[in-house]
Amino acid sequence: MEFIHSREYLNQGDVVEVSSDTPCNFMLTDETNFSSFKRGESFRYYGGFFKNFPARINVPHSGQWNITIDLGAGSGHIRYGLRLIKAQSV
């Protein structure tokens, strides 16, 4: 299993944006679900399989999040960009 991973503290309303030169699974998970993903077990996530970029995921609640670009059985060669768009304070 090949994947790219980043762990960030994100606030509700923030947006995680990824650009990629190849289709991929782009996911946002909590720690428990990321551990299940790494073990190959069922897990819950926000996001999905994207072919068109940029792809965006809205952060559902504040906390520590795992941002994962999963290449599946594909090659580990990918050009990507990751951007965190912070929610504006009122």
C-alpha cells in the first residue's frame, strides 16, 4: 500500500485542498480510522476517489486529522500539491 500522509490540527470549517497529476483517493480521517486504514481494515473517512482537481474536503469538526493521498495499487510517482484553507473568523 502506497500513500502520502500528513497530520494536522484543523478547525471546523477549514478546507483541505489537493491537486494531483493522477487520479487518487484523497481522505481525511481521525486517528482511529487512520490506524484501521494502515492495517487494511474497514474505516470511515471524508473524501473519496477524485479524477478532477483541485479536490476539496470540508473539515467537519475541530481536532487532529490525518490527510491521506492513497495511490492504491498504483505507482508511487505522483506530483501533488496540498493546501490548507483556514476558515475565516467572524
